[in-house]
Amino acid sequence: MILKKGKKSVNPEGEERAVHDNGKEEKIKFRLRDWWKYLISLLLLVIYLFPFYVILNVSLKSFTDTTSRLKFPSKIYWGNYQGVFQSGDIFIGIRNCLIITGFILLTEIVVGCMAAYALARNQSRLNEVVRSLILSVMMISPITILVGVYSIMSNIHATSTYWGMVLVLGSFGLPVVIFLYTNFISSIPETLDEAAAIDGASNLQVFFRIIMPQLKTVTVTVIILQGVGVWNEYTYSYYFLQKTSMRTITLVIKTYFSAVSNDYGGAAAVAVIGMLPLVVLYLFLQKYFIQGTVDSAIKG
């Protein structure tokens, strides 16, 4: 439709199309200016995926295949995976990892949430000191106190037990968990607590019914970050889990290396199988994980 006003004519559809074309051109120019960002992203993606390619490549080669680990095998060899499943050690490792990781995450989430709730809601000098101590503990490397921790746990017969690993690794992970939860709870208005208290709710009811449901994103972040760390833990597992029936995934991988020979294919196959639960978990929770990390950066 063309509107005429005197000698001039106006075409609204043409103007709208011109504006749309200009916006599209500006968007394309903006993308072209940011080509280096896409290049860096692609480079980082290759760097991160390269170790996965190598380990998958090695797992598909036979013991007698001496070609480069970077070269994909001309004939895929499934014997490494068959040997891993036939030995049954991989099932023991996955079972132990699931039990230890599950109980550690449960302990860290419940205890970390409750501790963070008290620190976030009670602003006092004592709580500030406690928060400073928690942050200082995060700076201590667990390997530096391995001898002392092992001596104490051995005296109370906690080695080669699930509860001993949960106690030790859970204690190391709690400072980070408390720090993350404290930042999130501090951003939740205290008026919600007061309204629930007026309705007759106790402190525990306020915590579990008001605070906990709002911490879904940060809880997923804790599950992924702490879960991956515990699942891949090696040093404390090596010293504390001495029984064959208590081996985790990392300890099962170690059995493929000895002073006589090294079975790289078998070890790589165990590593690939051991990574699958983590990959599946991340694919299901990545939406909440990304949101949780963004919120943590904003609220921190």
C-alpha cells in the first residue's frame, strides 16, 4: 500500500524492508569483526578434545599395534573392552565410585547448606572469622597433610572403608561448598524467612521448605564440580583403599601398569568406560550447571 501526500509518496513496507536489511548487514559485520573470538574458541575446543581423541584411539588398538597414538587404527580392535568386561574389575570400580561419590555429595550438600545458612543469616564478627578460616582452609593442599590424616584414620580403623573416604574427602570439599552456598543464600531476601516464621515455621522448616528449593542451580554446580573431583581422585584412594574389593576407577586403571609390562590399551578402555557416567551426568545437568556458574559469578 502506497500513501501519497502531495507530490511525495511513502512506502511503509519498503522502509521496513530497508531497516531489516540494514540490521542484517550490521549483524553480519559484527560477526565478521569477532572472527578472532571464534578462532580462539575453536582452538580451545581442539585442545580440550585432543586428550579424549588420544585415549579413545589407544583403547581401540591391539597390544601389538606400535603405530603412532595419534593415528587412528586401520582396523578397530575391541579386545581391550572385552578383556575389561571379562575381568569384572570395572564393575567393582564403578560401584565403589558411585557409593563414595554419592555419600560425599549428600554429606557436602546437606552440611554445607546448613552451615552456609547460619553464616549468611547471622552477620557477626564471629561468623566473619569463621568465613575467613573456611577460605584459608581452601588454600591448603590435601597432599601436604596426607601423612597426618592417614595416621589418624589408621588409628580409628577407617582405612579400606566407605565411611573413612567419605569423612576425609567430604571434609576437603566442604569449604568450597560452604563458600558457594553462602553467596547464594546471602542474595535471598530475609523477608521470606520472617514471613515463614510468622506463619509458625521453625528454623529447620524455613531452611528445608524456603531456602533449599531456591538453591537448585548451585546444587547442580556442586554436584558436577565436586562429583568429578571425587570420581577422579587417586592419591587418597591409593593409600586408604588397600583392599581389592574397594578399588575405584583410578585404582583399576593402575592395575594395568607394572614393572614388567604396561597395557595401555586396557587402561585406556577402562578410562573411557569410567568417563561415560560423568559425560551422561553433565549432558543432563548442563543447563543448570551453566546457569549456576553465571549466578555464582554475579552474586559472588
